Amino acid sequence: MNPLRGRLAVALIGLAVAAIGCTVLVRSELASLRAAFETDARIVHRLLSQRSAQQDAVMSMLSLLQSGSGTDAAGRRVASVYPQILDLLQRHGDASWTEPALAAAEDESRRERRAALAGVDFARGRYWLVQAATPASHAAQIDLRGMVPWEEWPMPPETSPVRVILEYAGQQFLLQAGNTGSHSGFDFRKRLATESQPFDVVAARGIRWSDLPWLKMLGWILLTAAALAGLLALERQRAERRRAEELLRLGQVARLNALGELAAGMAHELNQPLTAVLANTQAAGRMLNDEPAELDSAREAMQRAAEQARRASGVVDRLRRVVERPDVSAQLQPVKLEVAINNALYLLEPQLQQLGIKPSLGQTAVSVLAEPVALEQIIHNLLTNALQALAQVPAADRHLDIGVRIVDDKGRLTVGDSGPGIAADVLPRLFEPFFTTREGGLGLGLSLCESLAAGMGGSLTAANRPPRGAVFTLQLPLAAT
Ligand code: ADP
């Protein structure tokens, strides 16, 4: 895979993992916030229901006390124990209430046989509870704020983000302000458990940005980034190792092939002394057979033959470790040119980077018939030569163009560079074995490439290209599609 695309893919995966992790963290945080909110709201509802039930009980008790002893003082004492009772009224016999609203509630209380509501004034935080009884009915004015058992309250009323309201017939009494910063959040609504005081407990909690688990999310993102960085480093290491192995393999093939070239060159060198040996010994034989034998001349000829034989032995010495070049034609198979190019470019990536060269790739999909390693070897050699040529010109003038086309039913690969080009006297000798203009060069690369190309039924040619630089063209038979 293209390394840039690989890195992009890893970055995208990292983003996805970070996003999924953060979503999970936010959801679990919201779930625990909701659970805490619902628990608190239920506790509030229970506490207020208990208090209202307690108030019902106080009203019933007042009626009983009154009907028994008839003393007003006892009732007041009972009421004084409950701080939420602000005022206590009594109505005896035919007397009428000082508060006119209480009469209707008294009728309701008699009808329903329980305390009844009157004069609900949430703006001032009060309401009346009326209990009808004989001989006297009672009315207690309750302070809403005083009715709240703050000591058992499950949240800190000043700082809690939960808003708590009591609602009755469109009136609202705020018990706890909470935060109203956000619209989305949690809601709770439930009527008090006592029939006499049908107030709704309404709780709400907004979600603010500060409620989100930023620290945990940051931790998760850092963890993901660290894991990915580790993965990338590992991958880079593996790629380096693969590159090194690949170079080693190419190097070995190159060495084998170079030895093949060497053998061809040496055979040529051997031919000459061996022919001379043969000629000289044949001449000596003839001279010995002559009547009379020309002993001196024969001796001389034998000496020359021995000299040539020594020269040949020197050549053979150099040939000792010659290895036969592999026959590439036997292993031809369809190869995608662009794959071979990308493999070679991948191997040369460090050099490309070092020289600041970004190859331009005019690519068409072309499959040729080739031996994959030999093909890579040729491309590798051509690219290496091009890089060596480009290293000789200023960085800004370095261009490397690789083209793949089909021309005349052949797959054509061109490697063009903007280097110094090839001198006119060098051009015809370029593919000769051992021809080199580079100091320390073997001069075997191009000759090897040409024989490999020919071995695969193709050709390799070189030319200069205007305004400057060289271009090498490799042609190979197309693979049948
Ligand atoms: P070596 O690289 O060992 O010299 P090669 O056979 O690969 O052997 O190359 C032979 C010669 O061809 C090089 O010494 C160089 O003069 C010439 N040559 C090859 N490629 C290029 C190129 N892209 N630009 C200019 N000269 C080149």
C-alpha cells in the first residue's frame, strides 16, 4: 500500500477509535448523571410527600384534641412543634372564618373526610389546610419553604445543578434554582402522595459542557494516540526490514547476474590465448615432423604456446567463481508494470527523499510478460542510474519522469531524468559490459539490463532528451489478457 495512504488510513482509524471511545465515555457519564438525578428527585418526592402526610395527620390530631378537651391552647402547642405552620385558626359553631376562602375548603373537607386546600398562594409560598370537625373546625397556614426537610435534602440546595419546583394549578414555587443553562437534560414530574395537597414535584437538570468527562476523554485520546504511534513505529520497523530484505534479494540477483556477465567477458578473453596455444602447438608439431626437424623453431613455438597457456590460466583464475546467468525466459509470467515500478520506487524511497525528488508517474495499467525479479532488477537499475545522474544537478532541476504506455503492441516503460544526459561518444558504448564513466562503477548494470530485457523477448534503448537529460526505454511483450 502507498505509505501516505497507509498513514491516512491509520489516522482515520485512530480518529474513529478516539471518537467511539469518547462517545462511550460521554454516554456512560450521562447515564450515571441521569441515575443520580432520578435518585435525588425520587428522594425529594418522598420527603415532601412524607411532610404533606404529616401535615394531614396534624390536622386530624387537632380536630381530635379539640373535640376532646375543648382547649385551644393544646392545639397551639401541637402546632408550635411544626415550624411550617405559620398560623392556626378555629371556627366554632356558627361563627364564620376570618378568611373567606376557608369556608369552601371546610365544606370540601367535610365532604371528602380529609383536610382540604384553600388560599394557595405560591407567590408568597403559603397555603391553608382546613379540617372540618365538630365542635370546631381548624385551619392551618403552611409555609412551603418551612415544609421542606432541608436537613435530609439529598443535594446541596445552593450549588446543585438540579432545579426543583412545586407546581399547583399553574402556580410555581421554586425550591431550588439549579442550572437552566441548557435545554436538553433530564426531567422528573410526580404528584405528592397526599390527596389533600395535590402538588406536582417537578425536577429538571440541564447538561452543561462542564458536565462532560473531559479529563477521561483526553486520557482516552492520548492513550489511542500513543497506541497508534506505537503501531506506526512497529509498522515502520517492519517496512524497513522488508526493504532491507528486498534490497538484499535484489543485490544477490544482481551479483549472480553480474557474474554471468563476467563469465561472458572472460570467455571472450580466453578465446584469444587458447587459439594462440592451438596455433603454436600445431606449428611446433609440423616443425618436428619436418626432415630434418626444425628443433629451435619448434622450441620457440612451444615456448609461445606455454606463455599463452599461462595467460589463459590467469583468465581462468579470474573465472573460478563464475556462475551461469539464470535463464529468465523460462519463468515469464504476466506482471503489472506499475506494480514493478512501485516496488522499485519503494526500495529507493530513502534515496528519493534524500535527493528531494518526487517522481512523476504517468501511469496506464499495462501488463507485460516478464520474469518479475528480472523486471524489478531492470527498473531498479534504471532508476538508480537516473538518481546518480540527478545527483549531479542542483536540487531544483531534478525531475524524474516514469511513463507506462502501450506502443506497437508492446508494453513500454520510459525512465526519463533531467540529469546531465549522455555524451555523444558514450551513447554507442552504453550497453557494453564493463563500460562505465563513474569512478568505482562496474559498468555491468546496463549490459545486464539489456541482456535481461532481451532474455524476456524485449529490448532496452537509451537516448538523450531535450532540453537536458537521458531517457531509457524498456519494451516488453504484452501479457495476453
Ligand atoms: P555503472 O552504473 O556501474 O557505471 P551502468 O552500466 O549502469 O554501469 O552504466 C554505464 C554508464 O552509462 C554510466 O557510467 C553512465 O556514464 C551512463 N549512464 C547510465 N545511465 C545514465 C543516465 N541516466 N544519465 C547519464 N548517463 C547514464
